[in-house]
Amino acid sequence: MSPDSQDSPFTFPLRPVHCQLFVGNSILDRAKRKQPKFNLGKDEKEAAKRLARIQELFDDCQRYTGLPVWTTFGLYAAKLLARGVYQIPIPFDREEQESVHGHESLEDICANYVQMIRAEQACYPSIQIVPTDDDAYAYGVRLNASYEQAVLERKEREFKEEGVISSGKKYPDRFVSGSLHDTFDRYVSHIKKSENKLDAETLKPAQRKRIEYVDVLKLHHRDCSLMELSSYDAIAEMIGYWANRPEYKKGKRYKPTTARHRRKELERFLRWLDLTSEFEWEMPRGANQIKVRTVELEEDHASADLLTKIVYTPEQLGSIAGKANEFERLLLLVGVNCAFGAAEIGRLITSEVLLNQCHKYAERLQFGSTESDSFVRLMRPKSKMFGEWILWKETAEILEWAISRANQIGTPFLIVKKTGERIYNEKSKNPQAATASCWRKLVRRAQKTHPELPFLPYGSLRDTLPDTLRHRGEDTLASICLAHKTAFKADNLLEAYGNKPFGRLHDAIRDLRGQFKPMLDAVRQ
């Protein structure tokens, strides 16, 4: 992309409090310090993208120096990023190599050029550094490979002579630079740059969770050279560590699901490390075929005969509903009727609510439908799971109120504040916090007149309807109710229903209306 003109309106000062200019080997005198400003172009979307890349680069500078300052190379690269140049060149200057570094032969100059690019890339993983002379770089790569091979062969002879390795074993046949913790950091940078984002700067919650998993991996796996991970046994040991559910604190071992999530992220990291051009590490032969099962412990089965899901009874839901205002009734009724948690209801939009209409495919689904019926129909955004729920009359009425409110505010989302700000904020570290807070206040209000009422989180509403279906022996309907295993890969809506018994689910939800009568009566009152 060509540089933009200097009259651009999008000029952002970067980190006005902490950003300081670093020149050479000394920080500028405090009185002379300048905060660099970057002209980011005329296109607002592109400007936001460039700013995000510059901020990532500044984070690299801070990690490298241990101070909130720009390095000389970092500032050079940042100015190129501000102009839309995302491949940062390092010029091949033979005269400088001869005069500054004292290299005279072409071999030394080319080898040093490659080492310099690799060193800078290691310091600034958020950017892509490229050579300006491809021939010199390719020659330098070949020279460095031969140097490394010679060193490895010499070390192998020395280790065998000293008995460090037995004569039957072979030292790694090539040198692989980098350490495990460094590669974890690069992997995090890769996630930040390439995975799905809500906007130019903010990763989606699932991707932010992956970064948290990597932080945990760094705590549990000691830092070591990548060469130590060049064997099948080393990789099997790492993966097996999580299959055996290590302790997260003394006497407490990870839950099966928690350990499995960390293991899956470790496996994803190893596949990335094998494929990325940033490191020369290769997956050991057979390591990608390692199959493990998360170990089961005796305490996992200690309460196997107890209910796995604790939910409110219809009478308890009635006590809560009696203290709810309109917005709280919306959270309550949709949560129970549609088996929604904070994420599902927080993303609900007006077009996903179908009020007062006969189901278009009622005959195919083998259930009766009239124009007095209402439905919620959607696809879950991350998993693309299709879901549909017939609504009780009280749920349809509160959703009609919510749609009218959303239209007045001017937003497609139903769960919003009066200002239009979404309650479920996917940019925050805990998007469900606001919904949980609203629910907590409602339950505490109900507990003042019903002190025996337990507190269960808002997520328990998502389990209420499926739990009732399971007690009736309808495990299949419970799974469909939760929008599990109904991936939407069809070309049209009719195909989405496939062989899934949505008609039976709608009939079951209708039948359960009587069971939840205490809650619905309290809502009407």
C-alpha cells in the first residue's frame, strides 16, 4: 500500500503517558523527550488496523528493553507500519558491514546479514522482517546452515568422547534456535494477528481464552531449547502431562474438561510451531499421531449418583419472577423457555424473533402450528449450530416489548442498556459479568421475602428446560434444546431441519408450560 498524504485527519498519538523515544543506547533527556505521532492515513478502518499493529510492536519494544520506550529499529518499523508497509525491510549494505562490523569477505557479510535479520525478528515477533537482497540472504542461509552443521558434528564427537551420549545414540542432525517460552510468546502474537477479531484491536472471547491457556502452559512447562523437543518422547511427555491432569495448586488437580482444553491448545501450538516459518523446528516423526485420554480419578465418581445439574424448581422461579421488572423478566423467561445463557441471550437480535406466525415447515416437522405461535430461530455464531424454540405466550409478550424497546433505542440487539450499549460486551475480559450482576440483584431481592431461596447463577436457567426433558427420558430433545450437534451446513432453512425432531421439541415445550405455571403466573401478576 502506498504511503498516504500528510494532510490525513487520522493522526493518533500512541500511548501518551508511557510512550518515550529511545535513540541509540540512551533515552533522551526528560526535558527533550518527544512522544512520536503517527500519520495513519485517510481510511478510518485501515487507520485502526495500522494503529493495532503499531501497538503490538510497541509491546515488543517494551519486552525487549524492559522499559516503556521505543527502540531505534522499533520506531523505524512503526513509521513504516503507519504508512501501510507491513513487510519491514533490512537493507543489505556491504560497505556498512565492512566499515562498522569489520567483515571483509562476502561469505562473512552474507552470513552476518542473515543472523542480523533473525536476531531482529526474534526481538520483534509482531512484524515481518524481510531482506532487500534475496540472493545475499539465500547465500547467507546456506552458509549459516553449514556452520551450524559443523558445530553439531563437533559437539556430537565431544559428547561421545566424554560419555555424555552413548555411541548408539545420535545427536540432533541440525541446529534449531529458539526456546520454548519464546515460541509461546510468538504463538500469542500469531493469535493476536491472525485470529478472529471483534474489531481491529479486540480478539473474540474464544481467542482471548486461548491466550490465557498459553499463559498456563508457560507456567507448567519449563523453558528449554527447541532442540530438546526434537524427539517423539519429549512431545509425548508434554501431552501426557495434561492427560494426567496436573495440580493447579497443592492437592488440587485440574478438572477433566479444564485439562483437556489446555492439552488441545498445546497440540494446536505444536502444529503451528511445525508449520510456521519463524522457527526451523519440525514435528518429530509420529508425534502428530499421539492419542491420549484424560485420566479419570476416583473423586470424579464420588458423586456420580447425585444430580449433575442443580436448577431452580418452578416454584422457586415463581418467587424470583414475582420480584422482576420487565427487563429482568426478559432475562428470566427467555433463559428458561429457550435454554439460553448469558452469551445466547446477549447476542439475540430482533430478526431472530418470529412473532405470531404459523411455522412454515410445520407439516414436515409433524406438529400443529397456527398464526398465534411465536418462535426464536438462530444459528450460534461460533459453532454454527442451528436452534429453534417455540415460545410460551408470556415469553412472546415480553419479547414483543423488548423488540419495541430496541427499535426505539435504534439497535438490533435486545439485551441492551437505555443508551444502546450491549449488556453482553464481547470486548471485555468477562462478557457475562453484567448479565450475572443483573441476575444477582434480582435473586437477592427475592431472597428478602423468601430467605430459603438458594442463589444459583444465571447459567442455571440454560440447564432448566433440558434437565426437565432428561427426567422425562428425552435426551435427544434435551440436546436439540441446547443446540448441540445440529450444525447448519445446508443451503436453505428446510435442509437445516434434516432428521432432527424439532417438531417433537416444540410439542414438548408446549407441554411443559403447565409445569412452569408458578413462574408464568407470577409474571402475569
